[in-house]
Amino acid sequence: MKRKKLRELIAQNNIEFLPIQETKMEEISNRFCWRIWGSDDCDWAFLPSEGNRGGLLSIWRKSSSYVIYKVVDEGFVGVCLEWGVLNHKCVIINVYSKCDLEAKKGCGIGWWS
């Protein structure tokens, strides 16, 4: 049901980029992303969940952008795109922070030290 709602949201609002957190999924396929997006006019980057925790998925309209690079690391998915008719460069980062303080201290984010 959530996938159907996402597909409706994307279509009704002409969404260009959709960051999703807490996917709770260890694997994602093109077909899965196409179903959410409503077509194959999308590209995506994914950080798998750890069991039933976390999981990040960023999906964007392929025809509106050119991927310069994707970065996936512990706690985040980042993409650098040339976007729109003017090919503006933009970086979009989808971040997931673990709930417990000890895990946050270990993730390399300086302000938790």
C-alpha cells in the first residue's frame, strides 16, 4: 500500500527527487524502483538496511538529470547531479542517523565526540 501512495504522490506532484528513509530492505531492484516511480524514467542509489533497521533509497527523474557521481557510505546516500535545462550542479544527501548515542559516536560525525 505504501508503494502505491508513493507512486500517486510522485505523479500528482511532478516529483523530481525522492529520498526515502527506513526502507528496511536489504536489496532493491530496478523493477522495484520503476514500480514506485511509475515508469523506468528514474535512476537510484541505495544503502541497504541492517536487518530491520535503516535503509536509504534516493530516486530521481532520469530524463531531467545527469549523474556526475553517487556516494553510498555508512549512514548516507549522496548524489551529485547536473539538473534541469540549465544543467545546474547539485548535491543531495539522504542521511540516516542511528538512534543510540554510542552508534552515533562511532559513525565519524565530529560533533558527537
